[in-house]
Amino acid sequence: TRRFWVSAALSVPLLLVVMAPMLGMPLHDWISPNLTRWVELLLATPVVLWAGRPLLVRGARSVVTGHLNMFTLIALGVGAAYVYSLAATLAPALFPAAFRDPHSGLIGVYFEAAAVITALVLLGQVLELRARKRTGGAIRELLSLAPDTARVIRDGTEVVVPLEEVQAGDRLRVRPGDRIPVDGRVVEGRSNVDEAMLTGEP
């Protein structure tokens, strides 16, 4: 969660810096295009290398083990955008002239793509963990509905035993208001049964 909030706090201004000229804001009248890319690098680096580190590690691990998954794609996309942009900023002479913008003469960079993708994936991870936590809590509540003991009829007498000691073929007695401890077949008597554990409704 902390990684997500840091990435979001840095990605939003990064996105504004990149989108400002497209929204009609004269950003390049205040900051030169060359300085802008250094600002982008400064904002994107902690997002990709610190906040996105778990994603990159999982992506690298998936390549090493040969079990390619979503994190392979994320690490590949974020890594390619960041490394390409880093090279374009630090060593623009490595690129052919066709890569240069005709107006500014600079190589295009994609720091905002790397940072925003990282932030969005982290948001997805946070939401997934919260949902998993709620699901785990619901399962624990369902399991708590199962009783710890059962009333077993042995040699004509009723004995209360731990649930683990109940075996297939045992005859159980379930009194009115008791919770049914195991699956079974009704051989005698009748009553209403609360099926909340199975259906969610009494």
C-alpha cells in the first residue's frame, strides 16, 4: 500500500508534466524540453525502481523459472519503457536521426508510461489483497460455525467426543438448537436445519 501511494504521488505530477503541452498549457515556455525530461527521470525513477521493485522481481523470477505470467509482461513493458527513456536521456547520440523530434531535436521518452503502469498495477495488487483478506475472514467465520464436539451414540449411550474422533458409520444425536457437526443421513427424527453455512441464508 505504501509503495502504491508513493508511486501515485509521483506519477500524477509526472503525467501532468507530459500532458501539459497537449492540454494547451505553455509548459515549455517555463521549462525547456531538455530540462523536462530530467524532471521526468527524477519522478519516474523511484516509482519504477523502488515502488515497482516487487513487480520487476516477480517478472524476472518468472523468466528464470520458465513460468511466464502477468508479471512477465508487466516487467517487460515497464522495463523497456524505462530503459529506453533512460538511454534517450543519458546517451541520445546512440539513436539514429530518424528517432529525433523534428521540433525539439530530442529523442522521445516514455517515463510516464513506465510510472503510470507501475502505479496502476500496484493499485490492482492493493485491491486484490484487500479482497483476499475479506474472503479469508469470511471463510474463517464459516469454519467457526462448525462445532468442536459431537454427540456419538456408542453401546446405547450418548458420549460427547471431539469432532476429530468421529468416524464413518458412527451414529450421532443432534439436539434441537445444536449445530450439525458432520455430513450424514437422517435415520430417525425430523427438524428444521439452519443452512446458513452452506447457502449464506438461514
